[in-house]
Amino acid sequence: MIDIKLIREQTDAVRNAIKVKRVKCDLDRLLDVDNDRRTNQQEADKLRSQLKELSSQIGHYKNPKSKWFQDQIAKGRTADELKAEGEQIQAQTGAIKDGIKDLEEKERGIVEEFNALMLTVPQIPSAKTPVGASDVENVEVRRHGTPRKFDFTPKDHVELGTAHGMIDLERGVKLAGSRNYLLRGAGSMLHHAILRLAMDTITQRGFEPVTVPVLVNDAMMYGTGYYPGGEEQAYRCERDDKSLVGTAEVSLTAMYGDEILSEDQLPIKLAAVSTCFRREAGAAGKDTYGLYRIHFFDKVEQVVLCRADDSESEKFHHEIIANAEAVLQALELPYRVMQVCTGDMGQGKVEMYDIETWMPSRDSYGETHSASRFGDFQARRLNLRYKETESKKNVFCHTLNNTVIASPRILIPVIEQYQNADGSITVPQALRAYMGGMERIG
């Protein structure tokens, strides 16, 4: 959500954001409803002011012993005249109360529509963000490492994982349906080793580890911007008005919702490892093969809450990207950083980068990380504020997040890049300490 004042003052910029982000938002209707809301509020405030004035007068007419009443008698007015005048004022107050009630009832409908429309307005993207319609127009920023050239015919992660008893897709499907899996033996060990490496890396870099709920109130999904619009990708528990999160970003970002932090508490840097759930509706083709696009996975997520300063939040954006790169570099995996274009970045983001890791079986880079900065978009929805030290004003925070690592998708490049001609898999050096010194699988 963005400030309605900004929408009024920078209507053309918001209209352009709707266009380049390719989101559904009836901006003209929102502006009309906003005008109705303000007009209705002004009328109600005017009537309340009149009611307050008249109510203060009624007491005089009801107390014949009051100084005001006796003064009126001394001026030649009769008690019957004063009584009739008081009854007239009483009738006026009743009519005004009915008018206020009608306006308040009207306001409820207006506010309901206003709030629903406000949830559809996109954040204005950074001027640095490339304009484009889809991921094919994302812009490569840099590459690290060189994809391995094999001197034998390499196998994909499903062939290797199945051969070594690491991946069991058949039984995963039996348990939970399509795009489910089991990780077994060395596969499970490798999965947990990667998550532990990522958590160790991020905590050593000053992020507080947090264990979070993965089933949250729907309000938290609205607050972080996943609803409305993302319901079809989420697993919902409608009976309880709760949803399973697709990322720990939801829980970490919403932790301080409806709170006012002090400026000296910022920045707050948080990290969590959690299981994540996504329907992946619409996924097809090679994305549905193996472990690439699945219904549940574990992810280490990093979140930053900082002051409402664009340069500061931009600095933290590059910091959290560097944290993710540090893990990939420890695993010695080739990757590239992509700046995401407007049409692929989503409603609430100011700026976004993806990290794509080389996957031999796809003969291309596949997305493994996503880093976003939101400005105050999420904070406004969550009512997440801090008090400025000097001005004492309450200001909405800026929020950012990024994947540190997500598994088992990251197992695809690890297993495929580290395979050997005899079919065995070398354990990356950075993971051996987490796997009891294991150097080779198979």
C-alpha cells in the first residue's frame, strides 16, 4: 500500500506504475471513491460540530434555576417560550444525529471500497528498474564462476539422486500427490547441511535467528502484500482464516506490525529457516521436472527493517544480495545476478534482483534467489512504524528481504555440478563438516 496523498499528488507516476507492472488497478475509480470519502467525512464533521454546539445549549433550557435561564426571564422572556425553544433545539439535534448516522452508514460502504482499491495500487518502481513485460527482459548485472564442461555425458539430478537413494519421487507422490518428493539418506543430509551453512553464514553477518510460525493469520498475508492476488498460489485454511506461508518473509516482516519502534532499534536484521508451501499453479514444462518447482521446500530467509531513507534501504538491498552470494561462492556454484524488470517484479516492490544458478541439466541458469526492497509498501499495510529521534514523528519503516538459500532446488546444481564420471557425487568442501566429514556420495 502506498500513501493516498502520494497517489493524489503523483497520479501520473502511479498510472505509469500500473502500466509497466502490468497490474489490475482501477485508479480512476479509486480517486472518485477517495473524493466521495473526503466529502462524506467533511459533511459528517460539519454535522458533528453543529451537534456539539446545540448540545451545549440544551442544558440551559432544562435547568430553570441556572443563571442563564434566570437572565432570560429577567430580559422579559417567559418560561413557556424557553421550554418551546429548548424542545425545538432538541428536535434539531435529533435530526442532526439521524443525518450523522446516515453519513456513517454511507461511509462504511465507501471506506470498504476505498480500502479494497488501495490494496490493488502498485508501488512506484525505482528509476533504475528496467521496463519490460516479462522475465525475458530482465537485465544481467554480473556473473560469478564458470559452468563446468564435462568430459563425459552428465546425468541430471533425478537420475543421480534416484541411483544413490537420495531422492524418492515415486513415494513422495504416493504420500502427497504430484510435485512432492522424499529426500533420503545422503540427500537429506545434503539438504540439511546446506541450510545449516546458510544459517551459520547469515548469523555470522549479524542477523538474529528467529523460529517463526508457518501457519499465519490471513491478515499477515495481506500485510506483506501476498493478498489480494496471490491466493491461488497459497495453501489456505479457510475455516481458521489462516494460510501456510510461501516464505518466512511473511512472519519475519509482520513480527513488529502495529508497533512503534524507536529509531535507535533500527536496522533490525532477522533470519529464519522454515518450511514453505506453494501451489505453483500454472507451472508447466521443464519447471515441473524433478525438484525445480515443488509444493514444499525449506528456505533460509533474511529480512531487514530500516529507516525510511531510500539510500539506506538501497544499501541494505545490496548487502542482503551479497549475503546470498557468499553462500553460493562457498558452495563454488556458478551464478549470475539479474535485475528484474517492471513486468516481472510484482506489485509492492521498488526494486528487485534475482540470482540464478547454473543447472547443467537445463543447460541454463535457473532462479534460486529473489531479493526485494519495498520502501514503505509493506510497513503501511502492517502499520509498522518507528519514532524519529529528533522530530518525534512516527514514520513507516522500509522493509527488504532475500533468500539466503532454498532447498531442495539448490540441490539441482549441487548434485549435477559435482557429479563424477563413475556416477558418484563429490560433497562440496563447505558442506563436509556438516555431513560428518563425508567427501563422496556413491
